[in-house]
Amino acid sequence: MNAALRRALVSAVGLVLTLSMATACGKAAGAKGDSSSAAGDPNAIGLLLPENASSVRYESFDRPYIEAKVKALCAQCKVLYNNAEGSAAKQKQQFDTLLAQGVKVIVLDPYNAKSTQDWVQEAAAKGVKVIAYDRLAAGPVAAYTSFDNEKVGELQGRALLDALGAQAADADIVMIDGDDADPNAADFKTGAHKVLDGKVKKVVYEQSGQWDPVVAGQKISAAVTEFGKNGFQAVYSANDGMAAAIITQLKGAGIKVPVGGQDASLDAIQRIVAGDQAYTIYKAYRPQAEAAAELAVALLQGKDVKTIATASVDSATAKNIPTKLLDAKIVTKDTIASTVLADGTYKVSDICTADYAAACAAAGLK
């Protein structure tokens, strides 16, 4: 055999070995549960949640409740879950992946609800049903479940007035709103102003905290710099994650005023027990999550969702969207037992850790 022929044979053998190894590696990756293995599964439901920094609710409550209810309703169903971690671009990639996998129903809590119109239109064109969860996504969504968010804002405003008491009429307040890209934030703001305007002296400073505790801390520091330590008598915070940062900044500046939030996160309940936070808004996660699961399974099975979503809403891009809205509650130190404890969201032992034992005893939590 001449040298040229030997070199050709060696090259050919090497190519065959390389292709064989690549094929084997590809099979191994699939065997480890690569997401592509779910492609075309007729029992798969996509679940996309928006973030996990400003609020712990999504990982601690929404996801497990949705997954458990889907499994209870449909033993063969599976939930394909992803969290956008505060990135609209990342959530778009996650949405596209679900479409590529052939998922027929997607539960979407959009990080940026205004950006989803093209996504949802593309999904609808492929016969994929999108359920807007908590935030009303733009586009032709098949159903929507949330709370009456303007009423949530009204509850926030009422709770802030209650915290101010007789001082409300002479009080200047600061408002740190949610992200301008979130339609819920606009509803919370509208509801809060509906209650507060004319009942407090003035809103002296109002900015978006972008659902970001770091940004909220910066905004409240700017308010302190502009108006001084005595320049406002209360702070409205659109959620608990921002409230935590606001309270930290106020403490550092030696300021003690009522601060409220929303989401009834565990750390917020502890701050309420300790007297650092005046109130939060409790939106019972389980009923909302279970409604989303019921809608998803019904759509997957080709059933009419109007027996579940008995109301309807319009968005800027769609009309008469079947909707299920739930009611929220104010949580103060006096109502912890009748809200988050009564519903089983938390146990006394969750709230009353060593650092809060004395405050819990004083509050009658035992």
C-alpha cells in the first residue's frame, strides 16, 4: 500500500470515529433530560414566571401551587418551567423554546407585559393558547387570571391612611411605584391615588422603583436628600421587596414613618410584627395559582374556560378576554392571624424565629 493510500484510509477512519463520538455524545445529552426531549409532548404545559429578586412569591408559592394543581387535575401532564430572572429578552427566548417544543398551552406572567403582543400572536397562529397570569400580557391571550389590581391599589391607599390616622390630612407622602412597563403597577398607582388624593396633604415625591429594591433604595435616598428628615410622613411602596430597601435606607437616615408594601412576603410579615413596616397586601397565592392550572388543563383538553373564568376584561390589543379575578386583603399586625396564618400560607414558627420571638409574644402570636 503506498503512502498516499495509507493517509487516505487513516483520514477516513478518523472521520468515522469522530462522527460516531458526536452521535454518542448527542444521545447522552438527550438521555440526561435535555429540554428538547419534551418536544411534541401533548401533555406538556409551559409556565413562565417573571423574576425572583424583588419578590420571593414566584418560586415559593406560584410555581409549586401551579405544578401541584396541574398534577392533581391531569396525572399525565407535565409542567415545563422557567423563570425570566428579571429579563424580558430571556423570557422571550424561553417562550420561543416552548413554541419550538410544540407546547400547546403556556401560562405566562410577563416581565414586560407591553412587549408580548408579537409573541402571543405568533403562538396563536400556531394554535398555542396563552394564559396571562397575574399581569395581562399584550396580544390575543386565551384567558387571564389575577387580582383586581386597581382595588389592590385602593387597599394600599386605605392601609396607608389608617397607618397615618389623625395625621393623614396634614401628611406629605412619598410614593415609590412599580415598573412603568407593568400594567399592574399602573393599576396599583391609580387605585392608591383614588384613595389618597384629597385625603393627604400632598404627594411630594413620586417615582418608579422598577420593582427593584436597589432602585427603590436610591429613590428614597433622593427623597430624603430633597425634602429632609422631616419632609414627609409616610411612604407608599408598591411591593414588599422595595419596602425592605426603603425601610433600610430610612433607618440609616434616622427616619421612622409608616411604610407599606404588597405581596405578604415572609420578611414583610416579620417587619410588620417588629413594627418596621405598617402593612402589606395579601393576595392569596394558592387560589390564583390553582385557577391558572385549571385554565391550562381545560385548554389543553379542549374545554370551554368560561366555566372557570366567569368575568371578562379588555386589553389594548384584545377584547372580551375570559378572566378570573380574586380579592386581596390588608395585613397589619392585628390581622396576621386571620389572614396568612388562617390560610396556612405561613406557620407561627415561620414568622416567630429567634429574632422576632419577643415581638411575636407582644403581638399575641404563639
